[in-house]
Amino acid sequence: METWYKEHFNEDYLRIYKHRNDNLAHQELTQLMKFVPVVQGQSLLDLCCGNGRHSRWFAKQGFRVTGVDLSPVLLGEARKGEHAEDIHYVRSDMRDLSYKDNFDLVVNLFTSFGYFKEDEQNKKVLQNAYDALKLNGYFVFDYLNPSFLENNLVPFSKDIIDDLSILQYRMIVNNTVVKKIKVEDNGALREYEERVKLYERATLDVMLKEAGFTIIHTFGDYDGSEFQSRESSRLIYICQKRSVAPDNHENN
């Protein structure tokens, strides 16, 4: 199901992930953004904004926010949230952006990357983020840590959410983490699938540099902790768009 992302991000998704709320966004971003030298009033692109939980946090901090997502359901939910009148929500595929030198900051959060089977399609997302930035702008890229995932994968879980029975089956197939989701709703069964292609740090380093980025920091969690290849659950980059990107990390 190569186009799983077109069907999955709907009302059931909002129920399954309702714990990913504004309070959690506040916890994630309050510490992380201390490492990014941006200021209130600057322009920000939330790439794959979903229901807007991160966009709302940035709007509260005084940023001029544009949120982009492909899902009309998630965008509809975002437009019902706080600060919706201050946020410009746009429906678009993350591969098809046309922004050029528009934003001081671009963020891609909560593993909104690796959705496509072909590497070139995923690279296009990084290139679009780079192109959307003004010179010296910053890119915050929040991805999973494949090594941690492989060592801690939970093959099956069952939850009851809003009277729905949620069955989730997880596996790694052809360097892709696959989650099959079954939603049992009063005898009716709805099935979905999530697929995220796995990229190790060394590969992402190359992909980001090929897009033009300078890597400033690499963290293992939202608190700015050092990335550990086996222990860190996240792989979070702070990158910058410079006129000439050096060959190596400035910081680790």
C-alpha cells in the first residue's frame, strides 16, 4: 500500500493518536527550541502539520505560522483549534511545495518523513524544506532512531479508545517499519497501514548535506540530550541553510 498516507490520516487517526495533544507539543518543543536561535515574529513553516498541535504552540510564541498537510480531515481539525485565525493552513503534498526563500524556520516533527518507497521522493522533501528557507534560516527535523526501534519494537498491542478496539501489529519489512492497524467499531472493522522507511544517522547526514544543509546539532530526544545510536528513541537534527555548507558537523 504505497499510498497509505492518503487514507490513514482521518477521524480514526485522530482517535488513535489523541494522546499526541497540545500539552505534549508544549513538552516537546519548550526545551528543544532553546537550541534554535530564532525570535518571535519570524516566519515558520510546519511541514506536515497534522491537526496543528505544533503550529498552535509556535503561534502562541509569536511566530507567523504556515501549516502544510495533505489530509483534509487533519487540516479541518486544525482549523477548529486555538489560534486558527493566526495560522495559514495549506493543503499540499510535501513533495510538491513551491516555496522559495520564504521562511526563517521550517519544522518537520513527529516522524513525518520516510513515507515514500523511493529514496528520491524522500530526498525531495528535504530539498523542499531547504528551498523554503531564507538564507541562514533553520530546519528542525524530528525523526525516529531506527536502531532503537529495531531493538524495542512491540509486535502487537491492543487498546480501547472511545469504545473502539484498536489492534496494532508492528514489523520491519525491507528496511521499512510497517504498522497494520485494525479498528473494531460495534462489529464493523476498518483497517489501515502506516509505513516509514528507515534511515540511519549516517545516511540522513548525507541526505541533509546533499540538500544543502549544514548540520548544527544532532539530538537523541527533545530535551537536547546527546544522540546515542542504541539508546536514543529519537533522531533530531537542527540544521541551517547557509550560502556554502561545510563538509562536517559544526557540533554534535
